[in-house]
Amino acid sequence: MSKKEGYSRKGLFGEIKHYDANGRKVGESRPNILGGYSNYDTNGNKTGESRPGIFGGMNHYDSKGHKTGHSDRSLLGDWNHYDD
């Protein structure tokens, strides 16, 4: 089983704010026009992107296109993140 690394919550304008397992903000994802999200660190630097997965959830990729993990919705509607 994968280790839970953090969680995310929706913002007011469609963005998703990311937090580590201790509740500290670690980044943000902004919606792309064609689906998925562009991901940014706490300083606003683009770090990769997320794309919808085949079985739901999102697959995450670094800035070079390598898969780094996936996320699935929790029972409360937030997201749980897992490493690859």
C-alpha cells in the first residue's frame, strides 16, 4: 500500500491548493484549458502537470514528463496523494 503524503482543497477560482501531511501549503494547481492542471510550487514556479487517470483520479508528472504519483478522491471530496 502507498504512503499518504498530503491532501488538497479547492480554492475560490478553480485552483487546488496542496498541503503536506502536517497541513503546510506546498503548492497549487491551476486548471488547463484542455483538462488537467498545471502545478506550481509555493514560489509560483511550474513543477509539472496532472492529467485525468483512466480509472478516475489524477496522474502526476514532473516538468520532464516522468510520472511521479497519483491522487484519488477521499470520502469527503478532498484528494489523497500517493507516490509512484
